[in-house]
Amino acid sequence: MSPEAPRNCDLCPRLVTYRKANEKAHPDWFNGAVPSFGEDTARILIVGLAPGMTGANRTGRPFTGDWAGDLLFGTLAKFGFCDGHYDKRSDDGLKLRHAMITNAVRCVPPQNKPIGAEINACRPFLSSRITSLKGLKAIVCLGKISHDSALRALGVRLKDYPFGHGVEYEIGAIRLISSYHCSRYNTNTGRLTEEMFDRIFERVRDIAAA
Ligand code: URA
């Protein structure tokens, strides 16, 4: 199984319909299954929710061009996981160092909310991505949907590994660390502060370096 969905993936009827509408409204946007971004030698895999409508769905690179990306790429730079300058475009030349970013669902969902069937349909790509990374030490899940899908991809029971901000679990050879999602909503409401996000990546840096 490929770790990447084809750009015109047709597994989820609702997401295909949404893509077609977006192609009509914004023919110059990416409008497809957004591939993972980063290195095959990644020690950390960051798992987001799904492409943002005007972010990854427009630019074709996870978290690129929206609010969540400003905080995520800024934090990755702070903790040494980026080379180059993030400029909100997929051709900004940014490279990840020892890291990869992917999404639990690869196509933009209406209202930013994938349904269960879509999360399940997309999981084989996540599972395959996880097993493809031979040097993987940590998975960083952004939000509960990502956390639950990563647990299912790893083949463990959800009730044994509950979601919370800052939880850390050892699952086989992998550390799974979860955070509240770095969305505009969560940061505007104070559910997630920059300091809280920094603490997550401080820990991830230590795991990646060990
Ligand atoms: N952009 C992404 O690619 N994923 C998210 O979870 C949010 C924004």
C-alpha cells in the first residue's frame, strides 16, 4: 500500500464532491489529496487533522498557508526541525530536518470536519506512512481525531491510551505524544498557548535526539 493517496483519490464520495466544487470555484488551487511533507529519514512524524480549505488545499503542502501553519512551522524552526524560511508557499524552499508532516485525512473536508468513514478510509495511508519511516522515534498527534487514528493505525486499543494535551505513550518502539491542535480556534480561545506547544516540541526534540 502506498503511503500517499493519489491526488485524485476517489475513496470518499463526499470529499470528491467537495473537491469538484472547489475546483470550479478555485481552479488555480491544488484541490487534491495533499501528500505528506518531509524526509523519509524522519525521526518524528507530525499528524494533523486534514488540509485547511485555504491552506494546504490551496497550496498543496500540509499546514502551508494558514494560521495553524504559522504556529507549527514557527515552532518546528525553534526546535531545529526546519532548514530555510517558511513563507506560506509550497515553493518557499523550506526543508524539514528529521521530520515529516502528514494528515489523518488527506483531502479537505467540508467545515473542516471529516466524518468517521473518511477517517477510516484514509487510515491505510497513515499506517503505510508510519511503517515506511524506518528511523521513526515519535509520532506527534495534533488533536483527538489524529490521536485516535494514529492509535488505530498502530493497532492498539483507544481506551488504553486516552487523549489529552501532553500525554505520552510508549507503543512498541514509538513514542506517541499528543497536543491540542494548533488551530486558530484553539489558540484564540487560549486552549493552546505558544508556551504549551513549545513544551510539546521540547520533549519531542529530546526524544528525537536520544
Ligand atoms: N492544515 C493541515 O494540513 N492540517 C491541519 O490539521 C490543519 C491545517
